[in-house]
Amino acid sequence: MSGYQDTLCGYSTRTDTKLKLPRVKNKNPAPIQITAEQIIREARDLSRIEAGIRPPNQRITNYSELSEYHLKKRNGFEDQIRRMPLNISVWMRYAQWEELQKDFNRARSVWERVLEVENRNHTIWIKYAEFEMKNRFVNRARNVWDRAVTLLPRVDQLWFKYIHMEEILGNFAGARQIFERWMNAMPDQQGYLLYIKFELRYNEIDRARSIYEQFVLSHPRVEAYIKYVKFEIKNGEIARARNVYERALEKLADSKEEAEQLTVVFAEFEERYGKEWKGKGKGKGAFINSR
């Protein structure tokens, strides 16, 4: 009676609203099984296909359409930046797009804005400076490099690229000044060796020798002294090479392992260049002139 009244009033009964699922008649496994790995692989393949589909090229016929296109692209980049302000790749694409439009002031503005977000990322500084160099804004590039090495003096790549730019421009004095600033930051061995190679490229032997002196003072290691000795030998300065070895023995006398290593190479040097070595004490020794 109650169900009849509900039906008359326009309502369905609980029995009527039950979901009827179809019964599975054949419960045997399918002849072709699909694994989870296959599903994932097919999904990836589909995403690659979709990514390869590009919208048709838009042909711009007047200034109004060009302005509309620029506005749309800039709004798109700004929206991405608002959503992902720490995504450096978005900032870089934005700056590079502005560069392609030959709007260098806007591109420069984007680079400055990303530096406000992240100024410890040396890649940003390098890309910014390369943008200025590529478009022949030499003084602006210098300014960017100068700011970069001042903020991040321990990043060797910044110094090297700054110097390389000046050398390409033929500003050798400027490159030398930058090297001197780099040496004041006490770089690793590679920094000193690059400076030495720079001077040797222009046959500045005395300058290179002076840098070797700084090198062994900053890095008093056997390897550093041996490099210095090889430099003197190459330039025919056997007496200077011997003096380097003697000073090295005094400097490294407290380090047994390094003193012993140095003693061996010093003995080989003397055997080759006219003296006999007689070791004694803690790495020190006496020389007997051969007659």
C-alpha cells in the first residue's frame, strides 16, 4: 500500500532505485593480457604524438595584429611567472623571446627581474651577459660580468668567460686586470694555471714567472712546485729550477710524505742536469758537484 502511494505521488521506491549491474558470464582470463607497463608506454607514446601537433602558423599582416600577438605572448609569459616564479626556464624563455622580437630593453628588464628572484644562480648571469655580447652591447656585458664576479667570486666559470670576452676584443690589459682580481680571490690551481697560459700566449715569460711565485705561495704542494720547475727547465733556466726545488724542500720539510716525494724528483733532476744527490735528514740533502 505504501509503495503504491509513493508511485502515485511521483516518487520511486527504494527497490526501483537500486543499481543493477550486468552479470559477468565468462570469467575466464582474456587471451591477450595488458600489463600496467604497456598502458603507461602507450600513454607516453600518445603524449609524444600530441606534443608533435603544432598549431598552424599565424600570418601577421599589419601592425595592429603584431601588437595583439605581442600582448598575447607577454600575458602568457607573465601568467606562467605568477604561477611558477622560481621556474628559471620560464624566465629565460621570456627573455629570449623578447630578444627575438629585437626589443632589447624589454629583454634586459626580464633578465634584471629574474636576478631579483634568484641572483646566486651563475647560469642566469652567464646567459644575461651572453645576451649583451651577442647583440654587441659590450659595455653592458662588462657591467653584467663585473656584477657577477663580485657577487660570486668563487665561481671560476664567470671569471674565465669575462676574461675570454676581453681577450677576444683585444683588450689584453683589461683581461690582465681581471686576472689580478681573480687571484685576489684566492682561486684553486686551475685559476693560476689559466693566468700563466694567458701570459705565455703573449710570450710574457717574466710575468708568468711572477704568477708561478704566487701560485706556490697560495698552493704549497709538490705538484705546484714541479709545474714551476718544468716551466723554468723549458725556458732553459736550470739554476732557477734548482732554486725552486731548494725552496720547496725548505717549505715542505715538515710534511714527511711530500718531502720524500720531492726528494725523489729533485734527485732525478740533479742526476740529469749535472749534480749528484746525496739524501740525508728529513727530506733535505747535500749536493756534491760532479767533476
